[in-house]
Amino acid sequence: MKNPLKTALIFALCSVLQTSLVTAVQFKDMVFKAGHPSLQNWILPAVPMPKDNISTQASISLGKILFFDTRLSGDGNMSCASCHNPLFGWSDGLPTAKGHKSKVLARANPVITNTAFNSLQMWDGRKKTLEDQASGPLMSGDEMAVNLPVLIAFLNNNKQYTDMFAKAYPGQEINITTIAKALASFERTIISDNSPFDQWVKGDKKAMTTQQISGFKLFSNPDKGNCEVCHSAPNFTDNGFNNVGLASFGDKDADMGRYVQKPIGLMKGAFKTPTLRDITLSAPYFHDGSSNTLLEVVEHYRIGGIIKDNLSPNLKALTLSQAEMNDIVAFMEALTTKQEPFTLPIIPLSH
């Protein structure tokens, strides 16, 4: 009988080697000129949606209101937006999150920008869909700690909410499923796809500076920045999990990350590769919030990580000058879409 964990480990290693090879081949074929055909794989496709939750204006509007309503938490003082705030790039600006009764949690709040394109959700990938993820914090005692029967009763007794649910999900009950569907519909509207980089890829020669184009070359070069091996096209993530050698992995009770979900050695201390789109808006960085600036992040990768145990095979020390690191940072700054004013919803009254 085959050992499923051994099979999973072999598959993971093969995937890493294949990714590295593909990255090297892609870099060789890339032409770093605005609008060149070799760069079109960086253009994001249409937002994917599950067949049972195709977004409508009604479901998006409902989800937006639910997202900002603090009554979705047990104490009535937290909303989804408390941790995923548009003022902080859809995160919270803290090193690690604060949950129920201000409990300091172990991991940073991941941004919800472009989560529609994720194949797995959460830092450890424990949620398979955006709908599944949307309900997770609500039900967690460490996070929003909602009393679900109380919430359902409130929604069913609030005419504004019952009308909105009826329009968004006609014939369906108000329950955790339809709440999660609405939240996911709204989250699928948080998209970054018109950054200076996107405009440059589509042909605008003036959209990126000479320094930013130089940074993109270094970012993509497996012998220099080696960033694209994980932060790959089109959403600047491979949707994979890597141990990148953070100092916190050396702690006595280190967070094992993906290993809890997939107990194979390669996954010890491995966390999901986040998108770099709108990255300038969501400092601090890494799942433990240990880097305050993008330059600190690049320096971490330049030295090949701090804790060398169980490092991802993708990670290696880099030969980068200070000027080259500055160029990579300048490129990442070109990945932020110009922010438009965000209009907060009007929350229904309590009666």
C-alpha cells in the first residue's frame, strides 16, 4: 500500500522543481518591453465565480453591508472590516491580528485583495473556497465569536435585511450559507488589476519608470531576485506554501503553518504565498508581521532567510546590490492600483 504522506512529499518536491524550471524558461523568453506578447500572461482574467454563487448587484450590496456590520460578532463591536479595513489596504496595519475581546492572535490579517483568484484561502490553506473562508472568522471563538442563532434571529426580524436577502438569494433561507455567499460576493469585488505595471504590460510605455522596469527584470531573473518562482503570473502568487526562514520559526512553540493541514515535513513552517498586488498598502509584511518595509522583505530574501531549518527549496541566498534591491522595491511599488474613494454602506437599523 502506498504511503499517502510520502506520495504527497514527492509530489510537492516535484512541483517545486517544475516551478523553478518553468520560471527559468519563462525568463529566458521574456522581452521587457511595454505590451510585448511574452508578458501577456501577467494580465488577470475575469473574476472566477462558483456556479452556485454568481455575483449580482443584490448579492454584492448585501455582502458589503454585512461586511461592515458589527452585529456579526458576538460582542457586537467587530465587523469583517475591523480586520480587513480599506484604510489599511484591506488589512489592519497591525503586526498580527486582534480578535474577540482584543485577543492578540498569532498571525497577521491577510488582505482580501484579489482573494477571488486564490485556489485555497487562509495563511495555512485550510479553507477551500471564498464562501468557506467568509464564515470562518464569524464562527471562530478567537475572532468574531458570533452567536449564530442570535444573529440569524436578528437578520430574520429585520425588514431591511430580509428584503435584501430575498433579492440576493430568492427562495433561500437566511443562514450561515447565504451570509457567507453574500460576503464572498462582496469580497470578489476587491480587485487590483490596473496598476502602473498592468498598464505597462498592456502597452503604455510611460506607465513604469526605468528603475521599475529594471526591478521587474531582477524580480523575474532566477539568478538575481528569484521572486517570480513564488510570486508568479498573473496574480503574483503561485498559490503554494513555503517556509521562508522567518526568525519566528525558531521560537519554542513555532507556528507550523500548512503542516497542520498537510503533515509532511516540507510544510513545517510553510505559509501561503500572498499576492503582491497593492502590496504598498498593507504593511507590515509576512504572516507574523515581522517586516515593516518592503526593503526589509527584500533584505530577508537576500540573505536566504534567518532560520535555515526546513527552508523551502525555492529559497536561496541572493547576490543583490543595494541599488538592485531598491530597484525591486520600486517595481513592487508599481503593483498598486490607484485607489478610488471607497463609499461606506449605510447599515440597517436594529429594528
